Amino acid sequence: MDRFIDRDSELAALQREYERKGSSFVVIYGRRRVGKTALINEFCRDKRALMYLATEENERENRETFKNSVAEFCDETLLGESKIGKWEPIFDVLVSYSKNCGQKLILVIDEFQYLGKANKAFPSILMGIWDTKLKDSNIMLILCGSLINMMTSQVLSYDSPLYGRRTAQMRIAQIPFSFYHEFYPELSEDDCIKRYAVTGGVPKYIELFSDKPDIYEAIRENVMSKNTFLYAEPEFLLQKEVTEIGNYFSLLKTIAAGNHKLGKIAAVMETPQTSLTKYLRILSELDLVEREVPVTEENPERSKKGLYKIKDNFIRFWFRFVYPYQGMLEAGQVDYVMSKVRSSFIENHVSYIYEDICRDKVWDFNGRDIEFNRVGRWWDNGNVEIDLVAYDSMGKDILFGECKYSVNKKGIDILQQLRKKAKAVEWNRDARNERYVIFSRAGFTDELLEYAEEHKEVWLV
């Protein structure tokens, strides 16, 4: 799987920075394995670029490696043979080289956060180098990092010495499902949905699943085996980002078990709600957890209807199907655990991911006899829940939707139920233009198809 997929907007932004007159300072960050380095490699493919990967070694070892990389890149034998105790002379060589390069020189420092970890003063050192050497040179500096908390504190936060120097920043997210079929052009959309429910849009995970056409065999081989990195991936991700990993694990486990209200989470964990705030905030910053409110709430932050859910597909899968059974997996009881996966994977996992996919896909309807600027779920304090509501907060258009991932065709009763539930939504109740959409994995009955043909406010997908 050597094709480069998606990232068009990121590549365009990098190209704009490359074409900027004078120097550029770009910060790229995001969780591990999301494709940051692949993006940079694609961008640098036809350009003059020096790629340097920082390590968890001490500052002296990193500086020595950087010095040797610069010496080789610039063909400066004397630099390679020199013993240098500072960073500045190494950058002097790069600046001198850039003047005769014939094009803008790109310097990439990957896993930048390790330099700041080895020496807390390094962001200040780099600030001085930027201000006195790189800023007025024809150089594009790219700092890339995988540890979000460290990159934020060392580079992006107001307290960082480098604050205000960057000319662009990118937080690289997972690839949307709309591009997923490009990884697997031979698979049906349904098969892609099942795989996406496990891998999410993380390219490294997607690659691992490419060798097995059967989703359950792919799960068994790539997740349930103690010899694969996905078996302990959540532990690895969290250990790099946070202390008190046990508290975060307990919180994620509780949410994965179906506890979404803050009060319920606190009750299950037998801890005060106030003590969970810090952990939920950090998990949210790491893109692992998100707080949802009914989409029509005017003040989301103050809403008392907030629900917490695991945002990352793989993390959600792992805490539902791996973490509770790790003792059995360690004992070699893989067959038993896989039987649990097979019995509830579709109903208790894929069906919810399908709703997320539909909410993303509904944006394709924007401008087709309806306009909206907000999309999400809706629920009240009773028992009414609507999978999808899209509306124009500045106008009168509203779209209600149901997302059904089952093997049975959906009939007109689903539409009737949706119309009834829509009445519970108070937003512009007496003065709105209503539309309805039903997403169904298995398709629709002839009766519903005929009805939708005659009633243009009803769309079937």
C-alpha cells in the first residue's frame, strides 16, 4: 500500500509556505501513526530537504547526530570531523549552504519534543537561532512532533519561547471515511465500514489490515495477538502523554462500558465529579474523548445534557473487546475472546461507528434544496433520540435523519417514527422547512422507495 491518500489541503498549505518570500516556520503535530512523516515526505519529494529525526537520547547525542547529518547533506567534511558543543555553528553551516542552494532549503526536525525533553532550554536556544540566523534566510523550518502535550507546551503555548515565531501550524487528524475506499478499492463499502470501525483513519492501522480480507481474521491476527503492537497500543499512547495512567484507563474503561453522563461515570468510579475534570480535559485534547450535547443546544459548554464518548474508533474497540479480556488473552484463550467479538461486534460497535459515518456524509446534502451549518445528534431528557439532525442556525432549514446498520430493509415505519420524534425538537417548531433522510445498510422496501419518489422532502441513502 504505497499510495499517498488524502491530505490535499495540508499539502497545499505546505506549498504556500514553501513559496512564501523569505523564511517559513511550520509546526506539524498529531498523535502517533497518523501520517505526519508520510505527509512531510510527500511534500519534500521533489525539493531540497534535510530530514532529521530527534531521539530520546541526551542533548549531546542528538546534537552530534544532527551535526553529522548537516555535514553529509552540505558536503562539509570539516564539520563532520569537528567537536562542537553548541547548536549555533551547525545552523551557520546550513544558512551558508542555503544561500547557494538555488531553491528554498527545507529543514525538518521530526519528533522535536525529544529535544525539549532532553534540555528544557532548547526551545529558547532555537528561538535565538531563528531570530538571528534562520528568520532572514531562504529556509523553511518544519518542526514535527507526536506528543501533543509536549508540542503544545514547547512550541505552541503562550509561555513557549517559540510562541509567535511560526508562520503556520497543522494538527494532523485521522483520514475521513470518505477516503477509506482508496486504501481498499477492491472491497465493498460495507467491508470498508467494518474495517474503519476498528482502524479509524490511522494509516498505520489501516496498512496492517490490508493482508486479511476477512475482518475477524484481521482482528485476530493484528489486535488479539500479544506479538503485535496494536495489542498494547492504547497503553503505549497514554504512557507517552500522561502520568497516572491508571486513572485514565479506568475512565476510558468506564465510558466504553456505556456510561456517558458525568454523574454516572463518577458513580461507577466511586470518585467526585470534580476530580474527573482534569482527566477528561486531557483526553479531549488528545482526541481520545469528546463531550457531546444535543446539536440544537445554544450554549454547549453550559448544557446539562452533555455526554462523554470515546472519539477514537480503535481505542473504543480496544476498551470494549481487548482490555476486559486481557487475562484470557494472556492465557491463550483467543478463540473465546473472538467469539465475544463475533457475537457483538456489529450491534455494539459497528452500528455506532456507522452513525458517525452518516453524520459526516450528510454534508453532501448541503445546498441540495436545504442549507445547514450544524450537524450532530439530538436527544431530550426523556427517551427521544435522533441519530442525525442538521440545521441552519441562521435560517429555517432542518434535516432529521436515522442511520440503520442492519441486514433488513427499512420500511415506511422508520420514516413515520422519525417524523414523530422530530416533533420533540423545539427549534423553530412552527416556522421551519423540514427534510428527512434515512441511511440504511440493507436498503429499503418498495413501499418506502415509492413514497420517497413522490415526496421530495424524503431522501434515502
